[in-house]
Amino acid sequence: MSLTRPASKRPPVTSSPEAGTPRPFGTEKAFTDTGKIIRQALTIGIFCVLTAAAVHFPLVKRFLRGDFRTTFLSQAEYPGIRLITLEEAADLWARGGAVFFDARPAISYGEGHIPGARNLGSNEINPRIPFDARDILKEKTLVVYCEGGDCQSSLALAKRLHNEGFKDIRVMAGGWEEWLAAGLPEENTR
């Protein structure tokens, strides 16, 4: 019978130069590998950002020029404006709880619009709201829409209405395209 100890399953221990405390053998390599992985991840991330900026350079230029400031909506600056879904707009229309404004050009409005909607195109030449629209109570709920997608006319019109003193303006984000796609009622003036 032999009285030898069985071999330990733990890795050999080395001492850490900074603290003088023992550390399992091989952890220095683990720290080095972790640093290498982090550097590689940062390099890949920077490469992706630069590639995306190069591919979308015209868009980046427009952003830096400030072309998109008018498309963003500051709640502090425009507290009475909020975006709504198609379902919310359809519910307001069905209940008769709002006045609808179509911000598209008159030709598009004539080809089809939400029944009862008034055409009030986002016209840069005449920034004032017409008199018949100003007769609406300022507290009345207004729903504004345009084509949908990347159309910004409804947001521009909503800001104009807000500046005229209207307090409850809702912008239907999906616009006319979404209304049509849902099979909701339409009318035309042609």
C-alpha cells in the first residue's frame, strides 16, 4: 500500500506581479485574449459605421445641413400635436369626433380622400390657414394626413395649425395610403 497523494485537479498557481497574490496559471492569456476581442469588436464597429456613412453620404450631408429639423416633432415646442395610428383615426372618423384635414395637393385630394375631410395642402406660398378653417373651435380635435410613408406634409400642416392656436392636433402617420389599403371609406370630388 502506497501513501502518495493523488494529483490535484486544480491548475498550477502563479503569483500576480501587481498584487503579489496567487492566480491560476493561464489567466494572463485570458485577459490578453479578452482585450484582443474587445479591440477587434471596436474595429469592426467603427468599420461598419464608416461604411454606412459612405453608402448613405447624401443622406448624411442633408442631416448635417439640418434638412431634417422640420421633420422632427418636439413635444416641448408643439405640445398639442401627437401621432396616431390608423385605428385611432378610423375610430375618430366613425364617431364624428374630429375634423379631418388632407395635406395633399388639391389634385390628389380630388382623386380621393377621407369622407368629410377638408383639403388644406401644405402650401408654402400661403402659410396662413384659410378663414373657413379658422372658424373651427380651437379645442376641437383635428386629424391631419398626407400620402403616408415618407410624406412630411401632414407634419408641416400640423405645425401650422398649432401656430394658429389649435390645441388638439393628431397626425395619422400611415396617411392616405394606409387608409386605402385598409379598405376604409373614401370619396372623391371629380
